Amino acid sequence: MRRQPPITRLLASAALAALLAAALGGCQTVSDVTGSLGSRTAEPPPATPQRAAEVYGERYRANPKDAVAAVAYGQALRNNGQREQAVAVLEQATLANPGNKVVLAAYGRALADNGNFKLAFDVLSRAHSPDNPDWKLLSVQGTALDQMGRHDEARRYYDSALKIVPGEPSVLSNLGLSYMLTRELPKAEQALRQAYGSQRADARVRQNLALVVGLQGRFAEAEQIARADLPPDEAAANVAYLKQMIQGQSQAKGKARNAAPMAALNQPD
């Protein structure tokens, strides 16, 4: 069977809302947790997510109350796609280490990964404070609010994060996706263009921009942006699928209604 390109798989499985949920949630790495739990000597990380889960799992099982081991194991599980297990491990770590903000941050991220957005937001609120905010956690809280449909609140969190780190592409990308969720595509493009212009922009930022450009019907431009990270045939296949989906939605609505062609993509299957 011919392998479907990423946008094809995502859009076909759960429409635009699910794609945005994946993009907003993202996949965090071990280095994403803010703060320090100790001064252990740095060592090379395991080569694969599976190996990382094994290595850190052994350390965690040797002492489940060790906050360093629990956070490393929880993040390794997340990176390996074992989201429910990561939540369970980090929930126990919060009980064993009450008030530890680094553990709370890791637990909140794991909850957001697993779709527990309300609890994730509440836990992350305890992982930092208004007098000492963490921009990464503000951004994750914004994504949780977006997933709960509280878009105006989410944007206030992104704005707060950007006051700490002006021009940070990961926050701008989340802001752009927030506007995409409410079909404010010009605003979405503006935020993503700003993120795209940063030297720190990664492949996810570029693909998000390609998507929002394509959603506005500028398919050739979308394909050109996507080609920065994808093989030409895969970029073309992504854009062709998006174009076909837009046209299908437009025809289903009927010409007389003159509705926005992507509006239905914000609804779950």
C-alpha cells in the first residue's frame, strides 16, 4: 500500500480540529522541562525513544520517589507514545514530591499530551506563579485553553509568554494555530509568518504556515513552503489532498451559501 503523506493521514482521520490538537500539543522533549532537580553529571541521552524508556524506567523502578528519575522516565514515555503511562508515573511523582514545580510542570505537560486539558491547565498553574512566570508553561496553558474552546483566554497566555520571549517562534506558531481554530486565517498567517522569519523556526512552524496558506487557496505557495522540509512529491501530495478537500467542502455547502470552504474542517468527524 502506498504510504499517505502526513497531512493526508491527519486531515483524513479527524479533520482540521484534530490536526490542530496535534500541532498545539506537540511532542515535548526531555529538555523542555524548566528548572533543575539536581546536579547529576550530564550524559549522552539514549539513542532511541524505546531505549530511553528502558533506561529511565530502570532508574525509576529502583526508586519511584526520585523526582529526577520520575521526570526523565515520564518524558521518555511521552516521547515513545506511551502517554497514559507517562501520566500515571508523573501523577505518582507529584504525590511523592508535593509542591515540586518541575514535577508539576512535567505532569501538566503529560496531561495535555493525553487530552486532559482542564486538569493540565490547573496543574500547570501550580507549576509556576504570576510573580515568576515560565513562558514555556504559559504557552502550554494557552494550548490547553484553545483545546477547551477558550480562545480569547488562550491568546492572553500567548501574549504573556511573548512579553517574556519576544518573537519566540514556538509561541507565535501556537498563536497562529489558535487563530486558525477560529478561522481567522489572515491573523493566523500573520503570526505564522513572524514565526517563519525566525532563525529558530523548526519544521513544524513551516508546515503550519504551509497549511494556513493552503487553507486560503494559495496552493502553489503552500507547496513551495512545504518543500523546505518534505520531498517534492510528498509536499505536492499534501497540497493536492488539501486542495481536493477544500473543493469537496465547497461543493457540499453549495454555491448559493457562499460559505468559507474550510469551515467544516473545524468540526470533528
